[in-house]
Amino acid sequence: MGEEPAIDYESRQVFDLPPKLLEVTEHRAEVKCCPECGEMVKADFPAGVNAPVQYGSRFEGLMVYFNQFQFIPYDRLSQLSEDIFDQPLSTGTVVNATERMYEELEPFERALVAQIPQSAVVHADESGMRVGQEGYWLHVASTPKLTFYGVHASRGRKATDSFGILGACRGWMVHDCYPFYFTYDQCLHAVCNEHLLRELQFLWEVQNQAWADQLSKLLLQLNQRRKKRGPFNQRQFQRAHKRYLAIVQEGRRLHPPQPGRGKQSKAANLLDRLEDYDLSILAFLWVEELPFTNNQGEQDIRMMKVRQKISGCFRTFKGAQIFCRIRSYLSTCRKQGLNVWRGIEMAVNGNPFIPSVQPSGP
């Protein structure tokens, strides 16, 4: 049978890692003596080869990927390097790589600040974070293609003004109805209905507020109708708005506003927002590009909370800034379809990916 010609082949593939994962390349530069003047002349090393011993950009990029994207702390990363690559790794190596990447990403961050406000819809959110022993705030401004993170001691407009994004928005801003967002009156506002549904659910299930259940069901019905048939026309919107106001008025009858600065119930506080921002709450009905919720902003900020649960708080404000800028880059790379490890390697080499998004109107 061994001499018979094969009539076909059956193939099986095995994907595995090579025995030695870390490759060492030695570069040698010739040193010569000039026969005319006797001066010693040395050839140039390749670009980026600057020290007698150093890590290459792919290895450094992988360590930054593990630390900044997969949230592996420094001490565990050192152990990983020794176990997987048989190579001891100092904390300083990773710290220096992340700090260098932070500096290289300055033009990327400028591009974000310029491009995000050009989007028709910008999602904004904020969440508490720990820096040392103090409480700070993590802010996000994002779109389906771009993500900006910033850290600040303030939760409100002082912080967002310092980032220079929300004040430049001229389209729609989607947020959780926190009051300071409405001070940006140069743009239009849409309120996250998921936040309202959670509050309405509490009032119904815990306090047995029937109007809250009715409003919750109405909002969900309107969203389903919009998904199936598209945005409402003017007449359809007016009918929906009338139904909305009737339910809110029923709730207000049970919870009249308190004069002056008297303390109000949770139901009364919610009713204030439902009355004051009714058009922002229902804007999703007639604006095609507006979502029902602020899930984009919430999803973008959720992974930052995961990081703190895994790796703990940030030791310094500078460390938090470094993480926010790098994480902005990694999130944007992912949204743009660029391999994150490849994007990190580009940044480590001083050539970060710069997104290019065509401006769109509201």
C-alpha cells in the first residue's frame, strides 16, 4: 500500500503555542577604524533599539494589554510573565510602558475632544471612583464609535467643562437626568428611560403606587410601537404625550409639590422630573436616531467599575488620568474594529491609531 498513489487527503489541524514564546533578537553594529583619520566609526542600530537589553514593542504592548485591558494587577502580571514566558518582569517595566503610551496618546485624545461633539447623539454618564483615600468622579462621553473617559474631583459641570466636550455638543445629549446636564442649553436633551423605569418599579413594587406601574407600562408600549413602526408623526406624538401627562397628573394628585424647600417623598421628586422634562423623556418617539435608554454610556462606564473591583482603587490622581486616557483609546479601538493589542503596539511605537469620524448633524 505504501507505493500506491494517494487518491485523496484527510486533514486535521492542531492549534498550539510554540515551546518558547519569547524570542530574543541580537543586533550587532560593526565598529571600524577609519584608515584616513584613525577615528572609530560605529554603524547605527535599527530604529527603536536604544539599550543594551530591552523589551520589544509587541511584548511591552502585550503587558500593557494585560494590565490596562484585562485588569491584571502588576504583581500578578510579573508572575504571569515568569510562568508563561520564563522571563522575570519588574513592575517598573510595565509602569514605564503605560506612562510612555499615555504621552503618545495625547494627539488621540485631542482628536476625541474634537470629534465627539460632531456626533448627532452623544451619551454622557458619571460614576464615583476612589483615588487614594478620596472620592473622585469618572465621566464618560461616548458614541457607538468613540469613547472618552475623564477623572475629576467634581461630579458636575466644573468637571465636564474641563474636558471640553459637552459644551461643544450641538446635537442630542443622552443622560440620566442629573440636573447639571441641562445647563448645557446649546444642545438638545434626551433622558434615559431605563433610569425612570427602575424608579417607577420601586414605587410600584415597594410603595404600591398604581400610577407608577401605569406609566412604566406606557413607556414600554410606546417604545415597542416605535420599534415596529418607526418614529411618531406629530399627531401620534401629541396623543402619546397626552396619555403620559394624564398619568403624571394622577401621580401629582397623590403627591402634591411641597412649598418652599420642604422635604419631598421619592414619588414627589420623581414627579417633578416627569413634569419638567417630559419632552426630553419622550424625545425618542419622534427622533429616529435617539435610543430609549442611555445604555451606550452605561456600558462604556461599567467596565471601569469592574477594573476597580478587580484591581482596587487608584493610588494617585496621575495614575487615574493615565488609565482613563489609555482606556479611552482601547475602547475606541474596539469600537472601530481595530485589534486592541495591535492598537497598543502602534501607540507604544509612537504611532497611535487616530479615529476619523465624519461629522453628522442632529
